[in-house]
Amino acid sequence: MVKKMSFEEATGRLEEIVRGLEEGDVPLEESIKLYEEGMKIGTMCRKMLDEAELKIKQLSADAEDADDESA
């Protein structure tokens, strides 16, 4: 399982994984493990981005409602 990390840590780790896989110096079994870890981290990043987008939409809607009420 992938440990909980910040978005920035996760994208940094993804970059490391991609670099390692692109270099081709990693044995096949290790490559598979890295690929699996990368997929899990990618899913985690997508979830974080989706949550951030939802929060921004909610904040924007709240701000619009506040503007409408004050008008």
C-alpha cells in the first residue's frame, strides 16, 4: 500500500518512478513493482485533484451566493 503523502511528494515520487522505468536499468520484477506503485500514486493524485476541484467549486458558489445576498 502507498503511504499517505502530500500531492507534491506524490508527484515527486512519480517522477522518480518514471525516470527509473525510462532508464531501463531496473530488473523486470522491480519494474513491475514500480509500475504498480506508480499506478497507485497516480490514482491517489487524481483523487486529491478531484477533491481540490470540488472544494474550489464550492468556495466559488459560496462566494457568488454571498455576492447575490449583498446586492
